[in-house]
Amino acid sequence: MVQAEMQQQGYGATPYAPISQTYESQHRSYGSKVGHKALNAFANLTTSWLELPKNMINISNDSNPFYGIVGGVFKGVLNMAGRIAVGIGDLVTLPIPTQPVAYPLYIWDDFDADTSFGPAFRLDLSQEQEEEPPVVQAPSPKLVVTAPPVAAPKPEPIDNSKQYNQETNQKLDAMFKKEMKK
């Protein structure tokens, strides 16, 4: 469901597109890519235990507290193991600039989103640029004049009780005459 919501919000075909786009726009040089990867590895290793309360809270909010505690512990342990593995993998491959694997990048980025893991060992091929990209100015907004809202007239209630009573009386009279003739 998180992936579907992110697609509807324009994040791209996969939930990992915003990470790589943000990552590429912020970090351009080799040194900053490697430094950011080391920071991610350290953050994943030291804060992986936060997956336990995160999953317990999220599952409790989605279902009930009992299932949230039991299921949240199991899901939290799996996500915690995943973050530890990603952190160790980032430390082992530190000199190779790769894109982040875990989403959200840091556990505190989006505490309500379920942790997911994307493709591993994708090289970060963003261009190293010294210059700032050109600033594009947005067009000025146009003034839109709208007419004041027009209130629709309230419909008058229709009283069909007299017509109903006349039809019912005619039917009862006809039935009574038919029965009396027998």
C-alpha cells in the first residue's frame, strides 16, 4: 500500500526513486558519496533497534494492540536484521559509491512508513558538478475571478396523502362490493 500511495503522489515507479533523486541532488563528489554511505551505515547499525517499537506502534494502529505487540516484535526483528545487514554491507563496500538500499533512508525520516529494501549494489552514477544548476523561475500566478456561489432553492415537500387515501379507499370499496356480491 505504501508503494501504491507513493506512485499516486508522483514518486515514480518504485519507492526507491525519491531516495536516489534526493541522494543525487545533494551529494555530487566521490568524497561526499562515500561519506554519506558511511553515515548511512553507521545510522543503520546504531538505530536498527528502533524498528521494534516502530513496527509495534504501526501494527497496533492498523489492527489491535495485542496483534500489534506480537506481530510488531516479529516484523521489527526482521526489519532490524535487514537494517543491520544493510549497514554491514555499506561498511564492507564503503569505497564503492552505491545508492541506498533501505527505505526510508533513516528510520526517523518517515516513522509511519513500513521499511522496505530495494535493489542492492546499484552504483551511484550521478555526475560530479562544481557549479550550481541554473535556477528556473516559476511563472507568476494568474488572477482567476469566480462568481459567488448561488444557493439552489429548497424543494417544496409534496403531499400525496390525499391521492393515496383516495386510491386506497377506491380499492377497498371495490373489494368490499365484490365480496358482498358472493
